[in-house]
Amino acid sequence: MKRAFTLIELLIIIAIIGILAAFIISNLGSSRSLSQDAVRKNDISNLYKSIVGKNALSESSYPDIVSTIEPGKTNTNLQSFIDQFLKTTPYDPNPTKAYLYKGNGKDFSIAAILDDGSCFIKSTGLNLFGSDMICSTYNEGGIGLVQNFMFLHGSTYLDLIWSIPTSLSY
């Protein structure tokens, strides 16, 4: 005699599979966000190295501009710094966002807005986004957490992780 599953057993198995599927699907969303943030951080590091490298080769000043880095809208002077070492310009994986650049001739800061609303900033000196909150222009939540902020001071290299409260006035 063949033994078959009862209707109750089948319903329990289907419910368990449904619960497991719900957990897997909910975790996939956060994985995508984490992977896009990893791409953004890598892109910012590559852009930073390219701009610093061009400056070292040409002994010129950094572009004294505020610009976004997005397809067809990047400042041409800034684009020449990027093209020196990168075959293709990296853009934010989300087409509605852009990378941000601000330079004062002597130093520059470059930033990406992460999916959690924080900014990932690399800078050759002081964070140039701190005084006028340019990140908040593109992100209503303010600057938030600043990760891997590079601060070069003489021969000292510091890698800092800290927060900038949005309520401070400069």
C-alpha cells in the first residue's frame, strides 16, 4: 500500500516554504543596497586616485569648481583629470544620483550619497562639503555619517570615521 501526504502535511510544507521565501526575498533587497554602496565607495576611491595622480603629473591645481559627476554633465576640466588614469568615468549605479566634487584649487573633496542617506567622502585636506552642506542639496537628510574621510596633514595620514550632525551651523 502506498503512503501519500495528507492535505494538512502539504499545507504545512507550503507554509514553511513561503516563510523561508519571504526571509530570502527581504534579505536580497539589503544585499543589493550593500553591493551598490560598495561600488560607490570603490568608484569614489578610483576617482580620487585619478584626480590626485593627474595633479601630481601636471603639477597643476585641482579644479576650483563644484560639479556633479554624471553622464554628459561633468565639468570638462574635471573630466580631463578623471580621464588621465581611468578609461571610463565611473558613475553612480543609481541613474537618479550623481557623485559630487568640490575643489578650491588647493584641495578637493569628492563624495557619493549612499543608500542609507549618508555621504562617503574622500578629501585631500579638510572636508570641503562640511561648510555649506552641499551633500544635503542632493540629499534632504543632510550629510550624516562620513566614512573613510582621508585627511592629509604634512606626513601624517589619518583614516577617520565620524558623524557630522546636521543641526550644527558653520
